[in-house]
Amino acid sequence: MADDPSSRPLKFYKNAVAEPFEDGFAILLDGRAVRTPMRQRLVLPTQALGEMVAAEWDAQVDIVDLPSMAATRLAFVAADRIGAHRDETVAEIVNFAASDLLCYHATAPASLVERQAVRWGAVLDWARDALGLTFVLAQGIIHKPQPEATLAGVGALAAAADDFALAGLAMATSLFGSAVLALALWRDQLDGEAVFALSRLDEAFQEEQWGVDAEAAERTAHRRAEALMLDRWFEALR
């Protein structure tokens, strides 16, 4: 069922700010605390992340358009879901690593094969050298198992993240189809633009051959916006 804009709440406040609260920063709307869907007070772990979320609330005009507030929605996930489902979330990230986008290379045409080898290969080299994660490459779409040590390493890295970083990692892994790209963004090896471009390398190649339709362009713009938000999210957590 399509979302009905008329069902969204009217903006009932003038100012949104992030204020110190206990060991973090709460979002206040004219002095009233924002609460999560589970009715917890929303508290962000850093001032920068608090200000990032508060800016989304401040940017609302006549209605509170939560679907457009990606950082707020991710903060709700971090606060309400991650703490109670950390093992499940880590397992989701490991499952993506087991069939990571960067490991499945085309067999043709030669220009795409070379592009993947150079651009994806550089990130896989970084994962090996910086994180100790060695991935096995496959040609085409036939699944190749990854080393158990590699998957365990991905799981250990994810498990070491706090709830807000883990929420970002899970979203990034799903968005990019790649745990490696998500880790590169989290560790500040690549920025959001670069990671997004790598995640759609095949798609961009096809667009060069056949062009882009309006619907695809809209989807791409939405995914790019989420990638850039995740870049800011991780930066705000550092």
C-alpha cells in the first residue's frame, strides 16, 4: 500500500536541538524529548550525530516526513533493535560477506572485467592488508565459499562496533551488497561517493551502453543519498 502523505503528523514544534543528556545527546523539540517507536528517549552517542539528527527534524516544514529522515530512522533502529539483536545483525553482515558483491567478477566484456579487477581489486587488497580479510574471487554468478577465517574476521569486526556503528554497518552492507564496502566506509578508507560508485559499477557500465531511464535515475539518486548519509553518520561517530 502506498504511503499516504496526509497520514503524516503536522510539524508541532519550532526548534529542534541536540542537548547533553546523561552519557549522550538527546533531541529536543521545543524542549520536549524525541522518543523512539519503542518509547525510549532518543539519545545519540556523540554531539555531531545528535546535531545531524536534530538537523533533520529542524528541516521539516509543514509535516514530519519520517520517510525522508534517514538518519533519524537509522537512529531509531540503533536504539530500539540493535541492542537486543546484536548477534542476528552481525550474522546478517557475515552472510553478505559470504557472497560479497566485490568477489563476483564478470567474464565479459573485457572492459568491464578490467574495471572490476582494478577498482574492486584495490578494495579487496585493502581488506586483506588492513583488516586481515582474504576473499576468494569467482567468475560469473556461481557461488564460491569464502574462507571460514575471513567470515569469522568480518563477524569479529562487526561485533566490536557499538550499537550505532553496527546499525550503520548493517544498513551499508545491505545498501551496497558488500560487507567489504561497508567496512571501507566505516573505517574511512573510502568516502560515500566512492563506495556508492563501486557498489554500482556494473550498473553504471550498463548505463554507458544503453542509457538511463527516469525511474532508474530516481532509484539511483535515492540510494546515493543514503550512501552520503551513511558517510556523515560514521564521520559523526568518530
